Amino acid sequence: MSGFSPPFVGSIDDGTQSCRCIIFDQKGKVVTKAQKQKQQIFPQPGWCEQDPRDIIDNVRFCIEEAVKDLQRLGHSVEEVKGVGITNQRETTVIWDRKTGKPLHNAIVWLDTRNSKTCEDLANAHGGRDAFRRKCGLPISTYFSGVKLKWLFDTFPEILAKAERGEVMFGTVDSWLIYNLTGKHVTDVTNACRTMLMNLEALKWDEEVCSKFGVPMSILPEIKSSAEIYGDILDGPLKGIPVAACLGDQQSACVGHCAFNPGDSKNTYGTGCFLLMNTGEKPSFSNNGLLSTVCYQLGADAPAIYALEGSVAIAGVGVSWLRDNMKFLEHAEESEKVARSVPDTGGVYFVPAFSGLFAPYWKEGARGAILGLTQFTTSAHIVRALLEAVAFQTADVVDAIMKGIQLTRMKVDGGMTANDVLMEFQADVLGATVMRPAMREVTALGAALAAGLAVGVWKNIQELEKVQSDTCDYTFFQSKVGLGAMLTSSEFAEWPTDGHGDAEDEEDEMGGRCQENLRLGSVTRWGRGGGFYHVLQSLI
């Protein structure tokens, strides 16, 4: 036989840039994996769409390929006991209740077409934080409810159909579960990213839905993250239950077994997302962080909450360097290219392609590359993009830790394969970065939740053992002393207002910002307000 230990659990990981189907064995080992890249549609600057039909077609393709490989190994489909789904969050899909056909392309989470909708909502209801105490989120282009309102405002014929009960809405998880099982459901980790769910009640909030102009009849039923939603209706996994659903960042938390308050992880995917478990009650931040559901592992289990810092552009920035700028042939080359130069040569990359998320929430910001000279090469710009990812993560860490020094950070996601980024991240944070040997932590989280729901694993302790045996960590140690970085006399010259808002005059931007931001061998643009100061000329 193959050497793998049944029973097996499948995981469908539908991300922003690719779809995967991975089958895990009882010990958490990857048995088979199939992957397919996704087509992104950019109709206008700031817009990003995907065809919902392609989304489900890609999932079906990956399921078929993964099952074929399983059978080649001598195993049967009957050994797969359940399937979990993890997905790009906030991406908004609407479809016809009768035909099941999409009424519009999916509007991707990083799309910013609805910025005017945000302004209108904020002006009408008392500011960007008008609904934060109910849903944990600021009014932002990021979240599904605002995208849905834009659709209704722009296409009154879709709103009319919705008001007649002829429309279904969902994030990508709902679209997939509907097409696989015929059920219109979502889980708490995805529902909480719409702005329409009451964070404490775990139910759709009637008042918020009314203010957004969303008929509640179009919304999916909210379930826990680990229970049987329905059996797959056709294809090679026909009859197997879909038994778990988590947004991708929350699924990574489960994959790391971040089950205790204070446990955290940072995922480097299309964007960067740092979550910290805060326990059974939501915690609200004054530092630009989001309050969110981390997971609910069973219908009768308590919901566990988290604070989250979201960064819009990470891996997709490398894709931009490859596809738009032609600096790379393959994304994997970014490490080699970045290592070919000792530093960025004074170049700074602000990858605000979709505005800036946490902790700034400046949707009007736009990307910029600063410090270009005749000395600059494409390698300097590639390295600057990698450093930008680390700097933005440092900003989020500062907001979460509130002045407490982070000592270690668990990481996952495709970009963590880049040792240059991991080494620099450790230096910027002054902390140890822990990278698991098994990189599919997000998919593992959905598999663990599904396996718990169908009895492959009996309790949290068994999940922790599987994770411990599977995710052997590589440690990246900081080579730069944090104290030295924070006590730089030049750095201390930047006045801030406590939220990192620099107050110097714009005419001092040019040369002085680069002098003050580069401390030793590490560029600091987050702590103390440097990053925000640079952004003032761009917003």
C-alpha cells in the first residue's frame, strides 16, 4: 500500500489566486494534492472580479484530479470520510434562486469600486465605525455587505429581484457549498466578514441589514465551522459530507492549533493576515484592528474570537512584478533575485494597490515606489516589495501587541517559502519567525475541523497531536536588536499622535524620511509612525 493511514479527510482550499483540493490522512500527512490557477478580471483600475462559474469549475477539476491520484495509490473514495472547505473571504457572489446562475461576476475582497458607497454609509450613519460594536468591522471597501450595497445601488433590477426573494447571496464558501450540496449556508467565520452579522449573537443583524438595504431573505443560514452541512450530490466524492467551513485566515488558525487566548499566526498569501485568539468574548480594538470570529468547532461549541490585522497586498505584489512589470518569469524567483543585492539601494515600495488596510484604513492610498536613482535595478525593486510585506506586518504586530515585545510568530502561506522575506521579517520584528515544514496549514485547518465533525478525530487534544506531528518548524532568528532600533535618536525625532500619525510638514518628505527610516541594516517604516509619514504624500 501507499504508506498513508486512512481514514482520509478532504480539504477544498479556494484562495484568491488558485484553488486546491488536498486529501489528508489520519496523521495529517498530505496524501494527494491538485491545484489550478485562477483567472483574475480587472475591468477598471481598482476593480477585481472572478467568474463564479470558473470558481466552481476549478473546484470540480481539483477534486477529480486529487481523487484520481488517490486511486492510483491504491485507495478508494470510501476511505474519505468528510470534506472541509476554506476560502477567500469577503468575495461577494449573487445568483438566481431558481436557475442557480450567477447574476454578476464575483467581486473580490480587494476590489475598491465601492469607495463612494463607503463614504455615503459613513456620512449617513455617523462615521466609519458606526457599526463596529455590532459587527466588529469599520465601514470599508473590504467587506461583503458594502460590495452588496454597491451592486444593489448600481443594478436596481438585481435589487428588485432580491426584494422578490429571487436572489441568493453568499461569500465563496456559500457558492461552493450550494453547488456541491444544494444547501444555502455559511459559517460564522465567513458571515462575520460581511458586516451584516451580529458578532456576539452570531445571527444576521436586522437593523444593520436594513441600513445596508439588504433583504434578509437572500442571506444564507449561519452554521458553526464544524458540522455536516450536506452530502456532495455528484462527481467522484458523491455522498461524502461537507463537514467544515472556515474563512482561509481562520482555517490557518485551526491548522496551527491556535486554541488558547494569545495564540497567533500570520499568513502570507495574496495579502497578509495576522490573527490572535482572544477567547470566548469579542475584543474591540482602538488601534485599527478587526474583531472577528476565529472558529466555532461544533454547533454546541462556543464561538472563539480573534483580533485581526489585515494587509491587502503581499503575494499578489510579487504576481504584479511578474505579470505587469516582467521583472520575474516565475514568482519563486523573487528570493534569488532579492538575494542578488545586499539591500534595496534606498528604494521603498508602498504596495497600496487596493488602498491600505490595518492599521491605517486609508482606501484612497495608492501604490508608489520611492527613492529611484540611476543605480536602481529590478532586483532592488523586487527586494523592496518583499521588505514592504515585512514592514506592513510589523505595523500590524505593533497594533496588536500594544508596546509588548513579540518573541515569536508562527507563519504560513506561499510567501513563507521565501527565506529572504522570513529572515527580514525576523529582523524587523526583533522576534523569532516559525515556519512549518508542512506548508498547507490553511487546508489542514479545514481538514481538521471536518475530521472532528465526522469523528476521524475525537477532540481538540487529538487535533493538537496531529498538528504537532505534522508541522515541524524551522526557526528564523532576528539578527538585529530591537532595542537599538527603537532607541535611535533620529527615529525618535518623528512626532506622532499615538496612532502612528506623523505630523511633520510635507516639504520634509523627500530626503529626510529615508534617512530617519533606515536604522542600521533594517528599514523601519512602521514603528513610531515612519510608514504613515511616508504615506501622507500619497493619500
